[in-house]
Amino acid sequence: MFQPTRRTRAIDIWPGFVDALASVLLVFIFMLLLFVLAQFYLTGVLAGREAALERLQQNVNALAETLALERSRSAGLETGLAEAEQRLRATLAERDEVTGQLRLTRERAAFAAERAGLTEKKLAEARKTVAADKETIRLRLAEIASLQQDIDVLRKLRESLEQQVAERTAEAGALRDRSKSLEARLADEKERTLLAQKEIDKRDIRIADLAARIDTQDKALAEQRGLTRHADSRVADLSQQVAALRRQIAELSAGLQLAEGKVGEQKVEISELGRRLNLALARKVQELSRYRSEFFGRLREVLGDRDDIRIVGDRFVFQSEVLFDTGSAALGEPGRRQMRQLAGTLNEVAARIPGDIDWVLRVDGHTDRRPIRNREFPSNWELSAARALSIVRFLIGEGVPPRRLIAAGFGEFRPLEPANTPEAWQRNRRIELRLTLP
């Protein structure tokens, strides 16, 4: 009677084992589905961010083209303003000449009337001549006033265009910073994706280990199926392990949901910080543009109107011949006078710039395309960099703080004129000064 009882209990054990194995397989399939869904979601997010980066890059390129057009329009207006100023000078000279002639005519008429006793008819003719001269002078003065009004209108238009160029420059800088921020966030998301992938791999390894342990237990259960008590104990252990595995999966899922919530909060905080940073940077750039315009205006007044010193956009350009001898990086005496005036103007303007604006004066050296090879300067690059450093050292000696100065050499690789002519060479040999953010 004992033998049939053992057979009945062995037959009852097998369905429980099959149920446990089926539960493990369902858990394993569920984890695989979670992994596939997570991969699909992350792929969609990364694709959307790459598309957003491409759109931002297109916007930056469009703004750069618009900025170039605005700069060309500003250059044309400056040319028109220079022509109007020349016409004004010519008109003023003509006015002075007419005034002298009128004064001479009056003196001659008075002298002739006193000496020769002119008749009333001749005196009337002289008065008509004087009246005609007065009318001519009045017309000249009206023309001068009209030219002055035109010059004022052109100046206001130029100031408006310069302000628009500064605003476009600030927008382009803000977009570049936003693009960098998005790239950094994308890198962070990729890193988090890799960490999540590693965590999923660890879970897969743990599931594989558990599956291997279950297989081992299955083998042991198959070998000892005949022993009822031992088989019951093994099934109970297996059930406990499956329950523990389910608890671990629930804990991991809860941890994953909590991590996703924190990631969402961090994204919102990063977006808000990026917006505030962009606004603050735009304000700083606009404020610096105001001081840069003041600096360039004061510098233009100090140095005077010269063909070899000009303002191009946001840069103050010196021709190299003004500062250096040919093939030399040593400042000559004329160059020292110019730089001394520049340093005094810069120190005056810098004293009024707020301390929270981290400004710098960048000195860029440029050469023409003709190569230079000697013991002191093996290439144009060394010559342009040495000239920029020479100016920086001189400005430091004049009291400009070293942390506010940057020296850069570009050699022949950023020409203003691509032509291979002496005129283009002379235009490309230059020193550019730019008041900007570091």
C-alpha cells in the first residue's frame, strides 16, 4: 500500500513545476518587451533632438547671411555719408569764397563812392550787385542746411543699421549657445541611455543566471523525482525564488519610474536655466555693443579721419604700415603714438563698463599672401602673431589689464581681398581690434 501512494504524489508534483517554469518564462518575455519598448522610445527621442539641432543650425546659417547683407548695406551707407561730407566741405569752402568776394565788393563800392563821387545810378547798381550777392549767399546757406539735414538723416540711418547688426549678432550668439546647450543635453541623454542599457544588460545576466539555476534545479528535480519529500522541498525553494525574482522586478520597475520622473524634472530645470542664460547673455552683448560703439567713436575722434585707419563692422582696422615696418614686429614711433592714444581711450571707456560684463579686447594680426621665410619669422603666421603680441605688450605697459587682452595671428588665411594685386596685398596687411566677450 505504500508504493501506490508514492506514485500518486510524484504525479501531483509535475504540474506545479510546469506552472513555475511557465511563470519564469512569462517574466523573462515581459522583461524583453520592456527592453524593446525602452529602446524604441529612446530612438524616437534621439531622432527628434537631432532634427531640432538641424533646424537650429539652419536658423544660425540664415542669420549669418542676413548679418552679412546688413553689413554690406552699412558699408554702402558709410560711403554715401563720406561723399555727402565731401560735398559739404566743398560747399563751405565756396561759401567762404563768396563771403570774401562780397566783403571785397562792399569795400570797393565804398572806396569808389568816397573817392570818385559816384552818381546815384552807379550806387544803385552797386546796391543791386550787393543784393544779388546776398541772395547767392542765402541760396548757398540754404543748400548747406539741406546737406546738413541729409547728413543727419544718413547718420541716424547708419546708427539704426548698426543697432540692427548688433541685435542680429546677439541673436546668432544666443542660438549658438542654445545649440551647444542642446548638444550637451543630447550627450547627457546618450550617456543615460548607455547607463540604462548597461542596467538592462545586468538584469538580463541576472535573469540568465536565474534561468540557469532553474535548469540546474530542474535537472536535480528530475534526478530525484522519486523522492517525494526532497522533491516537495525543491519545489518550495523554487517557488520562493520565483517570488523573490518577482519582487526584484517590481523594485526595479519602481526605481526606473522614479528615475524617469527625476529626468523629466531635470529637463524642465535645464530648459529654464538655458532660457535665463540666453536672456542674460543677450543683455550683456547688447550692453557691451553700446560701450563698443562709444569706444570706437571716441577712438575715431582721437585718431582723426585717415584712409589707413577705418571701422569695419565691429572691428577697428589699422593698416600694418601705420604701426610696423615691412617684415618687422617691432612697433615704430608712429605706431606707439597711435597705440598710446588707443590705450588712453580704452582705459576711460573701461572705467564705465559694469564689472559683471566680462569683456576683452582681441588683437588680430593679418598679413598678405606673399610668403616670408627668415630666421626670425619662418612663416606669415609667426609674423602676424608676433605683431599682435607686440601690441598687447605695449597696451599692458600703458595700463590695460592683461586679463582684458587677447592676441591672435591669422597669417594670410583670412584676407579681405582675394585678388593677387598690390592693392589687395596692402588692404590685407592689417591689425584688427575687436571689443567682445571672451
